[in-house]
Amino acid sequence: MRNFSWLYIMILFTATITSLSAQKTAIYTSNLKDFNRAVELYKDQQYQSAQIIFEQVKDSNSEQEVQSDCAYYIAICAIHLNQNDAAILMENFVKDFPTSPKTNQAFIEVAHFYFEQAQYPQALEWFDKVDESGLSDDDVEKFNFQKGYSFFNAKNKKEATKYFNKVANSKVYGSQAKYYLGFMAYENDDYKEAIKQFDQVSSEDKYKEKMSYFQADMNFKLGNFQKAIDLGTTAMAKSTALEKSELNKIIGESYFNLKEYDKSIPFLAAYKGKKGRWNNTDYYLLGYAYYQQKDYENAI
């Protein structure tokens, strides 16, 4: 009788354990199914629906790996949905799951997020955490351009130049990189380098308007007066009021240096001066041009 009782207890205990195990397996399988469904929704760019399911799975599953992956995807969805707490969610993921294989991707996603929000100092903080060796070729190019632009915005030309040079031959980012390399060279008065970079993108419409003023100014300073006139005339129509004033000076002085005084007069006269004021050289040039035209009254 006693043996029968122990046998009964053992059978009951085993059945209970089996039942609990089956329940746990069923719950895990259900969670895994929901997780996979959320991943598919994420891939289909249905970020709101995916995020809701990831949150549900995270709340109902204590497995570390599942918790980690759900936290990552919840944050990624928040980034795509432009939710206010997106960066905080990703920062929490990195803090809570530092050994996750998705950590490096999290760094780059937060950096991209801050970059798209034009918060470049914050973007640089996260770009500095990224292990470049763990990025795909496409991700490396995007990383180099965005980090370069973030340095450019911070007026760190040395670092910006380094990263822009890495993507200068990129099909996606090459033109933009060359434009900014040219602009930085222009600001450093390295006109030959600036012209070299600008010439490589001068055929692209989106850069023509931006570069026309710079190219006119550089060619004037290099003594290429006719080219400065041609470029300045082209740039005039779509320039700002301040740029138009400077272009009048460039074109007027270019004609003056070519001794075409009659053509220089209307441009020299249209120049507004620095901060609305002419200096002695401005008065002299216009006066001399009038004098060469024998217009002595205006020459005085």
C-alpha cells in the first residue's frame, strides 16, 4: 500500500512538471511567433504595429535575449516614427544590454537620429562610439559622410576634410563631399583646390547656383577677370541681395582691370559697399572709370 502511495505521488509530480513545462513551452512558442510577426511588420515598415507587439512580447517574456531584442526594436521603431523618446529608448537599450550584438547598430542608429534632427554635437558623441569595422559598406559610407558633415557644422575643418575625402568617390555621397571640400578650401583662400573640387560637380544643377558666386569671386582673385565676369553675370539672377552687391563689385572691377571702363561703370555704381559704406578705393575706381570716359563731372 505504501509503495502504491509513493508511486502515485511520483506519477502526480511528474505529470505536474510535464504540464508546467508544456505550458512554459507553449508560452515561449507563442511569444516567439508574436516576435517573428513583429519583425515582419518592421520589415514592411509598419513600425507602429510592430512596436506594439514588441512591447507586448517584452512584457510577457523574461528571457534575456528576447528582452534585449525587443528593447532594440522598440527603440528603432520609435526612431522611424520620430517619437520624442526615441533617443532615450535607444540609450536605455545600450545601458541595459551592453553585451548585445546589436549594440553597435544601436550606436549608429542614435547617431543617424540626431543627425537627421540637425543635432550635430549629439550625433558626433554617438558616431564616436561606433565600431566602423562592424558596419556594412553602405553603412560605412553613410557614417563617413554624416560624421564629416557633423564636423563641418562644428567648424572642425581638419576632421571634416578627413571624412569627406573618404567618400569623395562615392556614387551616393561623392558630389556632396566634393562641394563641401571645395567650400572649405574657398574659406581657407585655397582657390586652386576649391576650383578643382567645384569643377567636378559644376554640371549638377543643385550645385550650380550655390557655386556660381564662389567661382566668380575666386576667379577674380586669381586674375581670371573674363571668367569672373561670365560666372558673376550667370550668378546674379539667383543671388541674395548681399551677393548681388558683391557680384557688382567683382564684375565692375573685372571690367576695370580689363580696361573696359565703360562696362565697369554701371556695376561699380551698383555696389552697396561693406555694411552699406564705400571706402576710398571704391570711390577711386568709379571716379577713374568716369574720367577715362571723359565724364569729368561724375569723375570728381
